[in-house]
Amino acid sequence: NYFGTPVIIFVALCTVLGLVALKKVGGKAENYFVAGRSLSLPVLAATLAGQGIDGSGTMGNVDLAYNYHFWDGFALPFGIGWSLVLVGIFFAKPLNDMKLLTLPDV
């Protein structure tokens, strides 16, 4: 089947990537959830930016800016950006020292 081949290739690729990830994390949940606490700054920055740059943060804000005013669309990304900077400055080190997996662990 013409459409079945890409699906089979995709499932095989996901299986291989899953097995590689399993070997890399060594079966430890902490290595999986927080990448063994060994992410470089660019990877961590891209990961955090990806949380704020989503459909709501892009298309939703464009809609707000178009329908109302520039500042209505600018408020959400501005707030998210500054909150990430402030958390990084004041809370990142203490939270990392606590060896938390999630913020509710506090």
C-alpha cells in the first residue's frame, strides 16, 4: 500500500529513537525528565523559548494586535520573556540545588 509505507517507516524510526533514548537515560527517570541536569545554555534557552512560542503566543497575539492595539498583542510575549529572565536570575540556582523534577515538588 502506497500510504502504509511512510507509516511503517515512521513507526520504525520512532522505535529506534526510543531505544536510543532508553540507552542514553540509563533507565533513570531523572535522566529522562531533566536530561541528567546536563543541558547546555543554548539548548535550555531554546527549550524554554519553545514553551512561550506556540499558537497562542504567536497567532493569538497577532490577532489581538490586529483587532485592538499593538500593546494588547505585545503584553503576553513581553511578560513571558521577562518572567523567564527573572526566574533565571533569582530562582534558577536555588531550584536546581534542590534537585527538583517539577515545581510542585517544592
